[in-house]
Amino acid sequence: MKQKIIPADLSPKERHQLIIGSIAPRPIAFVSTIGDGGKHNLAPYSFFNAFSSTPPIVVFSSNRRVRDNTTKDTLINVQKNRGLVINVVSYDVVRQMTLTSVEFPSDISEFTKAGFTPEPSTIVSAPCVKESPINMECRVNDIIRLGEKGGAGHLIICEVLAMHVDENIIDENNRIDPHKVDLMGRLGRSYYTRASGDAVSTIYQNVLEPILGFDGLPEHIVKSEVLTGNQIAEMAALHELPGQELQDAVKAKYPENREKVAAELIAIGKAEEALALLI
Ligand SMILES: Cc1cc2nc3c(=O)[nH]c(=O)nc-3n(C[C@H](O)[C@H](O)[C@H](O)COP(=O)(O)O)c2cc1C
């Protein structure tokens, strides 16, 4: 059974936890800006994502503090100086990164407090974080205020002008290797996830060719109490029903426990044989 929750009925803290627990894992923008007098500022923002690749637009949100409805230094800085750097957060720096979320006075640099090294950027005045494997030099195109009360966000819409990518995280095809970049994601409360190793899986789906779909499978397969939705989807992703010859061959090979055998075949990438066994 599902619980119906009306966000407006909750306290600001409960609402925040409901949102961040549900929309997770979130990437983390580790944002470097310049304050008054050229002071470096660094803070993590997980209300963050990419929204366009041409032009390359990324957006993060700086919320008004629930406690006292004040705004954060990052927002104050970008309202005055529209250049910033978004650095990614890899596993190697995740604990260090959390130190920068402490509410230091504006004249204290989080670089110094958390032991990060500022490196000069090439286009904007805000520095890159040396320890981060990818830095994005950005210009703020727009800031959209989402509300007036504590907890209200300000969407900071950024265009990426230049990227600096550590060559150690690139694979032989010149693409970013998720296991090497080893990014961290934020969930609800104090939970984080590490996007490498067993946490990463590959799901290849050709989007140009037609598929059978769930409605193209025999009903007894779709209604199976043994097979999971993911297993049925592997068969629904096939382009056509297997021919009689394959059906006869696999049925002769596996005369019993067909749904269980089908699940095992799917696990080793033999969805066509699995479907041939079940129809
Ligand atoms: C992983 C992580 C993600 C965060 N995401 C956000 C966010 O999306 N929006 C926000 O307003 N605060 C977020 N915070 C809290 C800010 O980082 C914190 O308020 C920080 O002190 C703001 O620094 P600033 O005043 O220098 O901008 C996050 C904190 C952590 C540790």
C-alpha cells in the first residue's frame, strides 16, 4: 500500500527530507565562486543536473536557509560575479567535500578549511578545485527565484564555457570511464552512493528498432509469478518472437522448471532462448 502525502501538510524539514529521499541519487556540484575582495568560496550543491548539451547548460539550486530564511554565499557571489566553476565530487574527496558545507563566515575560505587547492581558471575568475577530476568553467546566464520562504530555491542556470578533464579518468575510446572517475551521489539524510564497481551496470537499449513490448508477449509470461519485471523486459526488448525451430530445440533441452530456467538464461544474456522456452 502507498501512503498519500501532501507536501503542503508537512513541516519544512519533513518536506525537504521527503524530496531529497525521493529524488536520489543526485549528482553533486562542488561550486567555486569569488566573493567580495576576491575571496574564494566553495560549497556543495546536490540540487544539480545537466539540462542541455547544445548549448551545454547545467543548473543548480541554492536554497534559502529554513532556519532563518537567509541566502547562501554562493548565491550572493554569483549575483555579483557571474563566473563560477562546477567541480565534480569523486570518492577520493567526498569526506573533505562535506567540510565545505559547514557555515563558515563569508570571509573564511572553504578551500583552506577543507584542504583543497585552488587552481587558476582560464576564462572565469573563480578557481578550479585541483583535487577534482573534472572542472567546468561556467557563466551564469540566469537566476530564477522559486519562492520567498525558508527552503525556497534559486535556480542558477549556468552555461559551460570550458571543461578540464583529468586524462586518468579517460578510457581507450577517449570517453569518461565511470569506474575511474568514481563519482559520488547524494541521497536523503546523510546517505551517499559511490557510482563505480558493482554499483554500475550496463543496460543497452537500441531506440531506433521496434521491439515486441510487454503487449507483444504471451499473457502467461507477462503475468508470471516467478519472473520479475526486469526479466520480462529483457524478452519484451526482443524484436520478434523466436521461430519454431529454436522453440523446439530449447523445449527439448529444458523439459522442466521452465520459468526458473528462463530466468537463468536471461541472467546470462540469452533472452531469446528464454522466450522460446516459454511460448
Ligand atoms: C552533499 C551536499 C549537498 C548539498 N546540496 C545543497 C543544495 O542543493 N542546495 C542548498 O541550498 N544547499 C545544499 N547543501 C548545503 C550547502 O552546501 C551549505 O548550506 C553551505 O554552507 C553553503 O555554502 P555557501 O554559503 O558558501 O554557499 C548541500 C550540502 C551537502 C553536504
